[in-house]
Amino acid sequence: MKKKPTDARITVRGSEIAVIRRGDEDYISLTDIAKSRSPDHPDDLIRNWLRNRNTLELLGIWEQLHNDSFNPVEFDGIKKQAGLNSFTLTPKQWIDKTAAIGIESRAGRYGGTYAHTDVAFEFASWVSVEFKLYLIKEFQRLKEDENRRLSLAWNLNRTLAKINYRLHTDAIQAHLIPAEVTPKQASITYADEADLLNVALFGQTAREWHDANPDKDGNMRDHASLEQLLVLANLENMNAEFIHMELPQSDRIKRLNAIAIRQMRTLTARTVKQLEGGSQ
């Protein structure tokens, strides 16, 4: 049986609510919220909410704040009709006429109406203030769980990069550092090799990053994404092998940069594919 394409589900007062991810934003199923009050006719409840002038004013203000493509002319025309007995408005009509992004309408068996959390919480309040409070509580719990998992994954990859860095520095000491060098000379050699990886992956040296980010603590690797840390770990291993092969640094940085580009493209393409898969 095909599963409903959602990123997460939370249970609020016995009702299962779908949550999907759109870029960096979360969208909550208005259809599922409506089912908590009207199980047989959730779409009617959403349409009634959209007919309300206060709702339209809220949606219009939200779009103007977050959506450069929002159509204010169409919005004014819709708002003028609000309150009339003959006025009706579906989520799809709202989206098509105004180019709104705060609400998303999906057709088909696993379709429904989703809205940005700002909008979804307002709809939940219109349905039931009590339900809204429980919804916020469960949503916050969901985000806390996600943050904990993300932190664990980040720390794991950070540790992996550090372990591989030891292999990397061992190769430097065995093949690049001349005999009888001073500690200062050795540290300069290590710094050059670390920056070799920095330039190959991040496009800049550690000093350049610090100069460009004087307000940030740590280094560029502390602010790296999970994908960058994974690629960094691979680059450290590859550079260690290239050093054992006695390849010159000018050759190694070209190879490492090509590897970094290829691997980052693969990882980011997979992430985009996963996001797009949620909208199908």
C-alpha cells in the first residue's frame, strides 16, 4: 500500500495531523485539522474559513510579508466580495488568483490542503482554541525531536571528520615534513594541507573565512553542513592517499576540488529529489 507522502505526523487530541517540509518551512495539513471537527466534510469547513473577511485580511498580510509574487490586485477584488452570501472561495482558487504560497492544495487520493505553520495555527484557533494549543504543543515536540536527531547526526559526522583527520596528518608527517624540522615549520605544513582541503571544498582558506566572518565563533568546519562534513571526511582520506602517491600539491588540489564538486552535487541532488518527492 502506497504511503501518504508526508514528512512527519503528529497526534493531537486523538487526531493524526500531517506535516510536510517545503525548503526551510513546515506546512501543516488543514484538512487533517478540519477532520477533528468535521470528519465527513473537512473541505467545507476550510471553505467557510476562507469566506471570512478576517481570514482573508490575515492571509493577505502574510503573503505581502513573505511572497514577492503575491498579486495584490486580485486580492483586493476577492476581499471586496467577502461577506456576500454568494461569495465562495476554495484553497485552489485563492492560490491560482493571487499566486499565494502560504497555502498549498494537493489533488488526488492523498491530497488535501496544507498551510504554513503561521496560517495553520490561525485556522486551528478558528476551529478550536483548545485544539490550537495542543497542536502547538505537539508541533514543538516534533521540532525538538528533529533538532535532537540533527544534532546527533552532526556530531557523528564531525567526529568522523576528526578521526579521518588523524590519518590525514599522519600521511603529511610521513611524506611532506622534512627531517629535523622545527615545531613551527611542521605546523605551517599542517596548516597548508588543512587549507588545501578548505579551498577544495569551501573555496577559501581558514584566514579568509575568519576575515569574512568576524562575528562567528569557531572555524568554517564548525559551521559546515552535514553534506560538507561528509565530503570533508572523504577528502581527508583521498588526500592522504594522494600524499602517499607523492602527488604534488598543485595536482592534489585539482583532484580534490573535482571530487568535492562531484560528491556535493550528488548529495544535494539527492536532498532536492527527496523534497520534490514530497510534492508528488
